[in-house]
Amino acid sequence: MNQSKAKLWTKDFIIVSSVNFFLTLIFFLLMVTIAVYAVAEYSASPSQAGLVTGIFIIGTLIGRLFIGRYIDKIGRKKTLIIGLILFTLVTSLYFIQAGITILLVTRFIHGLTLGMASTAAGTIVAQIIPASRKGEGIGYFSMSATLATAIGPFIGLIMSQHTSFQMIFAFCLILGVVSLLIGFTVRVSELTSEQLQKAEVGGFKLSGFVEPRALPIAFVTLTVAFCYSSVLSFINFYAIETDLVSAASFFFFVYAVAVLISRPFTGRLMDLKGANFIMYPAFILMGAGLLLLSTASSSATLLISGALIGLGFGNMQSCTQAVAVKLTPPHRMGFATSTFFIFLDAGLGFGPYILGLMIPYTGYSSLYVIMGIISLCTIVLYYFMHGRNEHTKKEVVKHHSASV
């Protein structure tokens, strides 16, 4: 069989992508509603409401950090199923109204379980995708998350306006059960005893928690995710300031459309021509989008910036994940996947807090100028971390692909 024509859209690929979609949908749906719930139900202060939102990401980070070490000992499918069972059970705890402390504990544990389940899903899909179509396959897989990041907040805002918080939690619980049921049907080839022996990490070493080969590209991911967090967290405040609230509600829709249209082509191009062919233009597009956003005075300007940021960051996200996985041998895929997501989540999770400290001094417009400049300067970081060695690393990828 011609490897370049290796089948991508298998039943298992669709199942794992669907699980990833539901997990991400629940995550973003709750992200836009839980702070309001904390204030309405427990009279939480703004800092407490922010903690209720952010502690979930801290839990996710810790979950990813430790599950990468144990995923192959437990078994990849078993880790996914255990993660989904725990994720669904913890979702039911939102119905318990016992104070802000219990809510914070629930959010933290919910984050841990998401870290576990989504890292397992990412590892399984990297294994399922044919070696010759890694960039394309991961591009399609991460589109499931991109769709969820647009649909989740939309559903959350609609439900918070027209239903009770109990209905929101019930909807999330139903989605959790659906993801668990379809997760049971995925077929996964576990590592051989020889591969498990290779994957064994003794003692307390860095390689026992993260994949060293994935760290350079993960640092690039951290930087661009930090820049993108300024959009996720402050676009609504900026829209109020610029009187573009109605346009801002379509910002992430335009972002998602730009990603959905471009990813099928960019994933294929990455497999054919390498990561540099995608990454360098993506840095320029993201930087341009952020700089344009800083000058937004009309709906058209705001939405065009959303499309540019989608073409930039949206494609960098899948491209850097594909690079992390391609550079890693099969027995270290769990570590590579968790390493990528740890750095992505760290940028998205801690960025808003750090940038929030800057805003009183910069304002929103200047903040987006700074983020645009940092995005463009990350080209230099990428060049030294990965870009200049792209051709050398292709040989490593071929070697790893041959061993799959």
C-alpha cells in the first residue's frame, strides 16, 4: 500500500476526535459561565471568580504533567476511559451547592481529569494517524478543539441568558456521558513489552515528566499562546471600550472559520514541505492580526483581525503539536503530547493574570501592539529552537516513522 495514500479518516480517528470535541466544548462552555455562577450563587469577589475560572487550568496542567509519565504503564485506552469516567463523575459535583471552597475543589479536580483524558486522546490519535500524514491528521484532529472553542462559549452565553445554571451543568453531564460511551468503542494498539521497557523512566528525572525532544517547540508554543491569551481574555473588555460589542460576538466565529478553511491545506503542506513552510507565514499573520486589532475602530477591522489571528495562531497550534509528535519515538508519544499541552495551557492559563497586571499601565490597544510585536519576534525564537535544523530533524522523523 502506498504510504502517502494511507487512510486517515478511520473509525478510531473519528471517535477520538469526537471525544476531544466534547471535552473541549465542556471546558469552554464552563469557562464563560462559571465565574458568573460563582458571583450569582456565592457572592464571590472578582478575584475569587477569577480563581474559580483559572484553577481549572492549573488542575489541567498538573494532570498532564503526571499522566505523561504513567500513560503507557496504565495503557493508553485504559487511561482515556479512566479519565473520561472521572471527568464525568466530577461534572456531576457542580450540582452540589456547598460554598465557594467546594466549588474551587471541584474545578481543580475537574481540570485534573481533563488533563488526563485529553492527553490520552492526543496520544492515541498521534498513534492512529499514519506517519506520512501526521501534519494533516493532527491538523484535522485539532480542528475538533477549534470548533469547540467557537461553539462552547456561544452555547454557554445563550444558555446563561435563557436557562438555569443547573440546566447548564446537566447539559455538560450529558456531553460527558456521551464522550465516555463513544470512548469505549475506540481500538488502540498498546506498546509492546520492549517499547514499554524503553519508555520506563527511573528516578525523579526531567524526562520522567516531559519529553526533552519536544521542549524547544513547546517553548515556541508557550510564547504564542501567551500572546493569544490576550485575545481570549480581554477581547470583550476591548470591544466595550471601542463600542464594538456586537462585532466582538462574531470574532471567534470568524477565527474558527479561518482555521477550518485553512487547516486541511496547511496540514498537507506541512507533511510535504516541512514546518517552516507553515510557521514563518503564520507568525507574520498572527502579528499582523494583533497589530490590526490594536487599531480596530470598525466591525470590519475587528473581524479581519480575527481571521488573520485564526490563520496565524490557529495553524501554529496544530503545526507545533505535529512537530512535537514527529520528533518523538513511539514509546515517548505520551510524554511529547503532554509536554506540548502543558506549555500551551501554561501560556493560555497564566497569560491573562500577567497581562492583567499590565493593562492599567498600557490599556488594551497598546497591549495588543506589544503582543503583536512579541508574536513577530518569536520568529527568531522559532528559528533557533527548530527552524534552522528543520532538514536535519526530518531525518530523525524518518527514523522514528520507520520504527512505528
